[in-house]
Amino acid sequence: MKILLIRHGEPDYSIDSLTEKGWREADILAKRLIKLPIDDFYVSPLGRAKDTARATLKLFGKEAETLDWLQEFRGYVINPKTGQRSHAWDFMPQYWTRCPEFYDMQAWRENGVIATGNSGVIYDETVTGLDGLLARYGYKREGCIYKTERNDDRTIALFCHFGITTIMLSHLLRIPPHLLLHGFICAPSSVTTLQTEERLPGEVWFRCIQMGDTSHLYEAGEPVSHYGRFEEVYGKGPAE
């Protein structure tokens, strides 16, 4: 089985849709995906993900099922300096790299700042949703392995967001979420692919065979968007 985790095109967050560039990315992405044998489609309830999926669904002549848990990761923390809510993934490296709990699959929940919000609850909600989806296809999680009576080569595509993608990867690959949130990037319209490996009958592990792939944009001569990254050199702006 293959799982495609697809980030939406370049976003216009002010209207929860896409920029002009984002619409181009969605069209280019569709021309890539139509070459793949995708069986089922799922989409976040947010507009930018649905708008990205539109061109692909039109080419396939299919509809996508909306999954509420697939929306962008809603975990928040309370900023200790301002007392205001803040994104749970927006930590400076000067802070999180000094916290050993962020390198542990369970202890990250115990971090003092993380504990001020709901990140653990939303993480668990995402895990439950993902495992429930995989159970539809006959994959039941036991420990870190999925048991199945019928592993096959079906492919499902999930149109979603970078943050929630890292949470799903964290669960499937047993990597602490903040290492993925801060150590990797999935650019707009990128494709992350996981594939089962069945080395013993009926027991599978999901391996990431490509992450944040934007080869369709390079092939079409469309620059890769900087959204989700910070500038390469301080003061020079985001690199393309």
C-alpha cells in the first residue's frame, strides 16, 4: 500500500485559498498525479487543501472524502512572554534544541511550554483518525507494526498541510514530532510518499520513500515556494 501526503499549493491564508502561483502549482500537480494509479482521495476541510485537490479530482473524475482530523495541526501553547496563544510548532532552535524531551516520543508532551496547551490532545486525535482510516483498508496497528490479512498495492492520496503531515509521519515512523516539524520541510504542492514493507506475512511497516518531493514543479519550470521556511541568510529574505 502507498500513502501520498500532499501539501496544498502556495496559500493565501487571508482567504483560506491559494495564491495565483498556488493555482498554477495545483494544475501542475494534477498532471503529475494523473500518471499514478490512485484509488481513493481524502482532503482536509480547509479551503486551501480542497482547492489544491480540485484539479486532480477533475482529471480523475472522482470525489474526495473530507476528514476533519486532516486539517492543519491545531495544537497551541501559551506564549510565556505574552500570555497569548501561539502555534505549538513555532519554537526557536535556540530553545527546543536544548530540551531533551523534544527528542523523545513520549516526553515531548511534558515540556513546560507544550503542557500549557492542547498539542497532546490534537496529536492523539490525529493518530486515532489515521489509524481509523488505515483500518478501513485492513491495517490494524499493534505496537509499532500494522497487522493485515491482505496487503496490496493500493494507493490513497491525502490533500492536507505541512504540520499535520509531520504528525502523521511521527506516528507512522516513530519519530518525535518536533524533530520533523523543525528538521524537515514539505513545500507547497509537494508529495510525500510512504510504502508498506511486508518482510513477514501479514505484518507491515510504513517506510517513507520520498518526502516533500517537488519534481513536478522543476519539470514545469515553476519555482518552489518558500512558504514554511525561514530565510537562508539572516536579513536576506527567503531563498527560492
